[in-house]
Amino acid sequence: MTPQQLLSSTFGHPAFRGPQEDIVRHVTHGGDALVLMPTGGGKSLCYQLPALLREGTAIVISPLIALMQDQVESLQAAGVAATFINSTLSREEQNRRYRDFIEGRAALLYVAPERFANARFVAGLRAAGETYDGWFDAGFWEEEVARCGATRNLKIDRPIDDAVPPDRFPQDPRPGPSR
């Protein structure tokens, strides 16, 4: 399926807007992208389409719980196997969703940045043999992964950050994002 076909059949959009098509093609073919668009500009499609077009699963890192819940609800309404894990869920529900992700029943898994400070989460990713290409090699994430006892060989497939500018964080952010 082409990006245009998926855009139309899954999301109901007749055409890409602005640079979306170029970004989607670039990321689908393994490229990295930093996409800055205004709210409502179509950033989400720039990572959702490549995640669905490529083999495997994708982890979407989203700092705001309301945003991840809204994204997942929209994707599910469009027939996409997406889920989230965050602190609003019981431990049993978190475990069920994590198993669904590991066993390939979810194409996209939305998590908060501090989820990577959870040793169980990181160990599960390592045990599942997920692959990544250098995303944890430096900075904050390397420190977080090292802190929870994982090695630099941790592998994750297509991590994606749906970032929110620091000035848009809530007044009392969770410990992880304030770092």
C-alpha cells in the first residue's frame, strides 16, 4: 500500500498537506525527521503513516497523557491497532497492553518519557528483542536506561517523539519530563 492509499483509506484524507508526503516517504524509507508544525498542522500523520507502512511496531513517546489518549482513541476509531500505557491504568491493564504490544497486536504503543526509567518496561523491551538504530546513544535517555540497569544494547524499533514545548508543560509536570 502506498502512503497516499493509506492516508485515504485509513484516515479519510484525499491528499497530503504541505510537506507531509515528503516527510512520510523519507521516514518510511528509514530516514530521521524533526518535524515542526503548528497545532493541527498534521505532524501526527508524519509518524503514524510510516509506522503503519513499515514492518513491526512503533513506540510513540508523548509527554502528555491527554494527548496520548486522544491520539489512540482517534487511531482506534480509524481501525488502527494502537494502545497506550500510562499511570491512569491499573497494573493489570498496563501488563495486558504491554503483552499486546510485545506480541504484535498493537502497531503503535504510546508511552510517556519516564516509562523508560521503569526497569520492568526496559527489561521487557530488551527481552522481546526490539531493534533500534542509536536512539539511546547519548544524553538523557542513555542516563535513564543506565540508571535502570539496562545496557547500551537495548533495542527499540522506530521510537518517535511527539514533543510538547517545555513552556506548554503543566505547572506541576511529572518528574521525568521536567528534567
